[in-house]
Amino acid sequence: MSKTAIVTGGSRGIGAAISIALKEAGYTVAANYAGNDEAAEKFKAETGIPVYKWSVADYDACVEGIAKVEADLGPVEVLVNNAGITRDSMFHKMSKENWDAVINTNLSGLFNMTHPVWSGMRDRKFGRVINISSINGQKGQAGQVNYSAAKAGDIGFTRALAQEGARAGITVNAVCPGYIGTEMVRAIDEEVLKSRILPQIPVGRLGEPEEIARCVVFLASDDAGFITGSTISANGGQFFS
């Protein structure tokens, strides 16, 4: 029987690539999404991966959504915390609303999703929690104080929880993508990409969502059982930590 995996934000961008790669690797995958019904239904029709709608910023919604997934597909053994939002502005212009929105989704969302599955993983003596952080959680980024703070918090969450899960057979790791060629990034003005972004990346190109997905598939596998509390920096050499 295949292991069941949930991918939050799993119907678009990096999350969609992760959902597809896990399915191709033999997992039973549930793709969570928050709001774009049209994109989610299109993804479901194209991939056959079931989609489930709830906000990871809402703890009770996560408990309810996870229970539905487990009733449909079986106990969650792999959790990929990928869902994230941006509300960018310079700090002196940042509203409390935009600070809270990013922290609640990008950081508290990890607690909201992981806490409901943690006891089951402990009881079964197996689990994989993979958190998608960001290069900007490692190095910081002007105009993204909220996002950088949340993504740095994801790394701290990973390192601490890994120590708690280790003896129960649960690994907890993070992946920090750099600039990835998602729909959002490719919407940036081409001249800005060429003159300001690509020169920062030693390999000279954007990453592809599938390259992040391959990192996740490895970390979810039995082959990665001795790796926990680690961060994979997938950024084309832009930043080392």
C-alpha cells in the first residue's frame, strides 16, 4: 500500500510539481489549496490528483481537512508544507494586516498542518515532514521583512522539531528554493530578470519547479532516513549557508 502525502499549496507552481513528482514516485497524494478553484479543478483533471480546499492559516480548518484526507486516502505519512503567500512592501509602509497574513500562512501554517498529523506519525513510528522555506529566509530581502521572518522561522521550526521526531522515526527537513521559474517569477519584466536577477545566480538561469520537487521526493524516501533537521539550498549557487 502506497504512503499518503499531503502537499499544501499543491495545485500550482512548485506545489503542483511536488504533487506530480510524489505521485510518479508511487505516493497517494492529496493537493491542498486555499482559493483558486479553477486552477485546482484543472490540476485535478490533468493529473488525477484529488484536491482539498482549506486555508493553512486556520488551525480548525486544517484539522478538519486532514481528517477528510485521511478518511479518503489513509493516514498521512508525508507532509509537505509548501503553501505560502507574499505581501511585499518596505517595512515603514508595511501594514499590520499584511504582516499577520504572511506570518499566519507561512509560519503558523506549519504548526497548523503538522500538529494534527504528529501524533499519528509518532504512533506509527514513521513520518516525513518537509518544509518549503526560501533563500530569503536564509539571507533576508528588502521589501520582504514579513516573508523573510516567516521563512527563517520555518527553518527554526524544522531544526527543533527534527530533534523531537528523531527517536520516533520522523524526519523533518527544509528546502530553500532560490528564484524558480514559476508563473509568478516569469511574470517579472524580462529586462528586470536579465539585468537584476539572473546576474545574481551563478548558474545563470532560473530554477525549475521540478528541481525542487526532486529534492522533496528524495527527502520523503526511505533513502533519506538518516537526514533530519537539514536544509537543502536549491538556488543555483546564489547563496550558501
